[in-house]
Amino acid sequence: MSAKRRIIVGVAGGSGSGKTTFARKVLEQSRAIGITGQMFSLDNYYRPLGRLSLERRKEYNFDHPEAIDFELAHRHLLALRAGKSIRQPVYDFKAFTRGPRPAPVAPTQLIIVEGLYALYKKEFLALYDYKIFVSTGIATAALRRISRDIVERGRDVEGAKHQILTTVLPMYETYVKPTQRNAHFSVNWEGEKIPEKAAEGLLRMVRDFSRSFV
């Protein structure tokens, strides 16, 4: 499949908005109709912090756009778009740095770029066939973020709450929320139910797009 026959979708939104689950739902539905797909998570492209002490790593602002190695992520996305495999970094969120073993990733028909800043950089925007912003209420997002940080990333309750107030919310208002204007459409997700109609609508567009190359 040539570069132009790959479908690249950008899914952005605030921390805890549900963008990852939404992207997974689209990929699940794409597999059901024979479209191969993968999630290209910008979380894997946080800058390595091995040079810092563990205490300083814990204090690092992971919600600021400068925390992301966009240059490497863009090179890797271009490679996948061109039909080439990559060795993607795997971020260890308990050690707050990249793991020692990159993961081999092969190109697929559908690539969903997911992350806080998926719609932030113009060079990424130029690659997307569709751009989606997922939003939710502050209370819902905060609860999801705290739960994730405790269960998956080794933080305690107080540390997770402190991060919400000092970095998550300020960075969302300053940098993430403004990228909503770059989206083709937005999905509002409140509560626990996945917005099935939105996922199905995106998948219909992906299917129609892929048929145009048959």
C-alpha cells in the first residue's frame, strides 16, 4: 500500500477525556471489517529523563508540549506512512523515562495518532485525513486521570491530585484546548459509555476513504 493509501487519523483531547478508549474502539471496529490498524500513541515519545534524579523526574511537567519529542514522532509517522517499519520507544511511567527496549512496529492501513498534542503541530496536521478532538467535563476527566495515575503509573492519591491542579488543568487550558479548532469534529464523552455513534461515524468515513483506492 502506498503512502497515499494509508489513512491517518489524529485524536486529541485533554487528559482523561477518553481519547484512548475512543481510538481503541475505532480500531476494534476496523478489524471487524478487514482494515488493519494501530494506535500511534504520543505518550511513547516523552523525552527520556534518565539524566535526572528520580525526584526531579517526578516533578517534571509531562503535560507541557515541550515534554514530547515531536521530531522523532514525526519521523516515525512518516516512515509508517511510507510503508516502513520502525522501532518505537516504550515509555516507563513508573521510572519516568524510556524503557531500554524499543518495540518493533509495522505499517498498517489505518494509523490513529493519539495524545494530548495530536492536533498541536502543523506538520502532523498536514498528514491527517481526519482530525478529532475528544472532550469531557473537568470532574469526569480528573477522576479518570487520578485513577490511571494511581493504577498504571505508580502515583499516590495526593501526588495525582497535586499534578491535576498544578500542571494538568493549566496546560489543558493553555495548550490543549485551543487545538480543538484544528479538528474536523469534536466528540463529547460524559460518563462511562463509549460514544458508539461517533466511533461508527468515523469508521464509515475510513471505510469510504479506503474504497476510493480500490
